[in-house]
Amino acid sequence: MDTKKDKNIFLSGITYLITLIIMVPFLWMILLSFKDSSAILTDTLSLPKSLDLSNFNRAFETLDFKLIYKNTFIIAVVAIFFEMIITYMSSFALSRFVFKKKKISQALYLLFISGQAIPPFILLFPVYRLTIAAGIENTYLSLILPYIATSIGFNTLLFTGFLKEFPSELEEAALLDGCNLFELCWKVVFPVVKPVVVTIFIFNILYIWNEYPFAATLISDSSKMTIPLAISEFKGRYNIDYGGIVAASILLIIPQLTFYAIFQKKIIKGMTAGAVKG
């Protein structure tokens, strides 16, 4: 009994230690936010001499938070709506439809998830050329389409992992009751896969919230800037306002931490229900 108790204490200590290590960068950012740019560069590891809020005041003066939140929200909602429909239906087909040759379904599955192996920086130039050719640069659509495309690999991995373990008896019973394919997908199967849907939604919205390369390449209009792109406004041609960058980053990280704290149980439940089974 004592051995089990000691083991639990040891594991709890390891957990707290890992949590502390993970929290160090965020706590360090908070300390840096009370220093000016020169102090950040020359005396990085020291404690701030006073709780100077000038960096936060400058962040509010420089950034139009209402605008950048609106832009990011519109792009995220539209992109996630369409990518959910596309990847759910394609994953349902991959996990349920019987092809004449089994290798076809395997090849399609590998094709979909292979997108995870491609760094976004490799896609910037071709996506930029396609955006210019389509005449949609500096629009919401210029970011929505790449976000949908780059989400296919991750979403397919989670959806197919869960659907392959989904009990076929429930679907057979629904078909015997006269349920058609559309009703089977959306009225029978979809409500059951909600844990995976929530997980995919959270990970995708956090990805769009933090995504910078596509936004910096495809958006130059200040009225269409997203959150990460707006923070780059503190970087001038000859100097960088490090204090403003740190303060603005904290203001934009806090909603993410709050969002994750609220939905952490659903994230874990969705990951274990989908990815692990896959």
C-alpha cells in the first residue's frame, strides 16, 4: 500500500514539474511585457523594475482588436464549416464504401493524410500564384481555401480512426428501418462522432488563430488582417518594438488558454476516441 502511495506521489511530482517547465515561457513573457525594448534585449533574464503598462497601452493603441478578431472569426467559421463537411463525408466514404480493389481505398487514404507531411512554407509560392491567377488576393477567400485544403490530412486521420471503430450494427439497423445514405451520415452517425467533431473544431480554430505564413503572403490590406499578422505591425523597417510584440502576444494568448482550459476534457476524449483507435 505504501509503495502504491509513493508511486502516486512520484507521478504527481513529475506531472507538476512538467507543468512548471511548460509554464516557464509564458511566465517569462509576462515579465518581459513590463520592460521596454532595450531592457528586453540587454537585460532579458532580470525581473522588471516596475509594473510598467506602457507596452499594453501601446498594443491597444496600435492594434484594432475589434477588426482583427472579426476578420479571424469570419475566416475561421467559414473555413471550419466547409472543411468539416468535406472531410467528414470523405472519411465516411473511405471507412464505409467497398471498392472493387482494396488498394484504391488505401491509396486514397494515404493521399489525404499525406498532406500532414508537407510543410506549409513549401506551399506558399504555388498558393500565392493560384490566388493571384484567381484574382482573390486580399480577400477572406484567399485564406479560407488554403485553410480548408491544409486541414484535410489531420481531419481525415481523426475521422477515419473513429469511424472504423464505429459499430456497424447501428448502421444496419438504420438501413433496415428505411434510412437513406444522407440520413445515415448526418442523423445516425454524425451525432455519435461529436467527441471527434469537437476535437477537430478546437484544433482547427486554434490553428487558424495562430497561422501566420499564409496570412503574411496572401494579405496586405490592413482591413483584412488576422490576429498573427496584425502583431507584425510592431516590426518596423529599421527597428522592432519587442515590448509591444510581447504585450500584444499575451493579450492574444490568454483567450486561447481560456478556450483550451474550458474544452480540455473534450479534446482528450476526442483524441482517445479517434486517433488512438485509428
